[in-house]
Amino acid sequence: MNKKVSSNWILMSLAISAFAIGSTEFISVGIMPLLTNTFNVSLATGGLTVSIYATGIMFGAPILTLLTNRWNRKKLLIGIMVSFVIGNLIATFASTFWILLAGRVITALSHGILMAIASLIAADVVEPNKRASAIAIMFTGLTVATVTGVPIGTFIGQTLGWRASFLFLVVLGLVGLITNFILVPNDLPLPRPTSAKGIWKILKQPQLLLILIITALGYGATFPVYTYLTTILNKQMNWSQAAIVIILVFYGLAVAVGNTLGGRFANTNPLSALLKMFIGLGVALLLMLFTMNMHYLGLFAVLIMGLFAFMNVPGLQLYIVQLAEEFTPNEISLASALNISAFNVGITFGSSLGGQAVSAGQLVNTPWIGIGMILASVILTAILMKLGNKNIVSSDDLKLQSNCETK
């Protein structure tokens, strides 16, 4: 099997696992009303199913990456999916809200380590000038999950009860486990040895620290709104529960398109592309703010928000890998893991602030929180561009530089 075919199979397997992971991450958004009714908790408390999950990823990604850094990649992927299945089984049969959260934490730990190593594997198995696109393909599993996994899980929950939604996730996890076993080769390269000291090496480098903050703010800006999207669509925009399932499908399609475009835009100059994407997301959040109580215009704003929500992900993940290659070449896997943590710092921060707004009766003003976060990310990105113009080269330049050194 040639390298191209091998990389395609590997990317397919990673995308399938990411699909299961993505369905789990956002399933509680679609079934939030069902969870709050079953366990008799407030909407803000129900939001913990999102923020606690993100917190589990935030801490789990770097810690588990350190502990498993030299493990065989295939065996690690299989083990991740086993723990993923276990976590969702716990959630399926949870008798209290807190047991449900415990199951979410277990799956979150699986999520963090999977996305950390999968993005590195994706970048390693293709040519340098296709790395952002390869990462985007891997993350397509997450975006397709928003197109199909989350709406299907929501429909199952509304029809058969929320426990059936988590059982659906168990099935997805088993599919991911099987595809890893069949499609992933045994001889994937291992990252260089690293240690906990590597975290400090990364954080003390200004450009790496800046991109981590930008990841948290720029990606997390959607979540003060997205965490409560089902409630917004139902209570503020007057869409029925049946219509919301369909709307979530189209929202997911918008996310998938945005993710694919983001990968293409970021292939050559990720930082410049990211600045434009952040501005676009800011405009989308402004639209959400001004159309929050409108039926059709509100729906339009939701779809535009979906278009920009994941567009920045491939560029953010590629850029930190490029920075790590430049400044901390022995800590590339750890830098990738920290960026996965940063994504989820953003989710935790955004959804938690959104929860506070909801608790104060300010659901309609949640877009303001996202706008503030995106404004900060735009400013920091502009600063990073000034710092990095002479240090960071494009993927094509990296390939040319490597060829010259070889000669």
C-alpha cells in the first residue's frame, strides 16, 4: 500500500473516531431540556454537562499526553475508545445528575488525548503543504457529528428518552474502536520523549503562550450562545422541538463547510487567515444579538454563526504545531495537547459565563460575552502577527527549508 493510500485510511479512521467524540461533546446541547427535567436541575446547572466535559478535556489532554507519550499509537487509540464506551455507559444508566457528570468526565478524558494525538498523526502522514487540510479532514469527524450525530442523538432522545441518546454514543464508540483496530497500522511513528518540564518550556515562549490564549478566546467565543442554542431556538425564536432537530442538521452543515474552508484558507498563512475568521465570527455574533427574538432572521444568524464556529480550528492547531517546530521541537506533541486544552478552556470559560448570564435572566444577551471574547482574540492575533512575521514560515517554506538542509 503506497503512502497516499495509507494516509487516506489513517485519516478516515481518525475522522470516524472524532465523529464519535464530537457527537458526545455536544449531545447535551440537544437534550438539555430533557436532562434538566429528569434530574430537576436548573438550565445553568444543566450547562455543567458542557463545561465539566470541557474541563475534563482541558486537564486530561496534557496530563495523559505526558503519560502515554511513548505508547504504541494504535494500542493507545484502541484504549481511548474503550474508555470512551465505558464513560457513555455510565451516563446511560446514571441514576443522579452527578453520576451523569462522572460519566461525562471519563469520556472527556478520552476526548482530550484522542484529539491531541490524532491532530499530530494527521499532520505527520501528509506532505507539509497539506497539513492544515489533513487536520481539517480529521476534524471533519467533529463537524459531521454536528451535522448528523448531534441531531440524530437529539431525535433519539426526544423519541426514546435521553438515555437512548447516550446508548447511541456507545454504539458510535464501538464503531470507532473497530475502525481503529482495522485501519490504523501498528508502526505509526512515536513522538520524541518529553516530560512535565516541557509545559514550562512552551508556556514561557511568548508566541506559544499567545496562541494558546487566542485559541481559548477565539474558539470559545461561540459557546456562551451555542451551549443554550436549543433553548434560544425554542424560547426566543419560537421554533418547535421538531424543527430544532432539522435546524441542528443545517447548523452542522454550516459548521462542516466552515471547517473545510478554514483548512484550505490556513494551509499557507494560518495567522492571517485566522484574523479574518475571527472578524467574521464577531459579525455573526452581532447578528445573533440583534436577531435573538426574530424567527427567520434569527435562524439566518444561527447558521452564519455555525459557518464561522469551527472555521478557525485547523488554523489554530496547525499554527501551534508550526510554532512548536520552530521554538520547542522536542515538545510538539505536548504543544498540540495544550492547544486541545486551550480549546476546552474556551468552551468552559464561554459556557460558564453564558450560564451566569442565563442564571441572571440574560439569555438574550449571551452574544455580548462572545463578542467580548472575539474582540480580545482579534487584538491578540494582531499582536502575534507583529511578533511572528520574521520567525514563522509557511508550510511551503518549511518544506523548502527542510530540502535545503538535506542537500
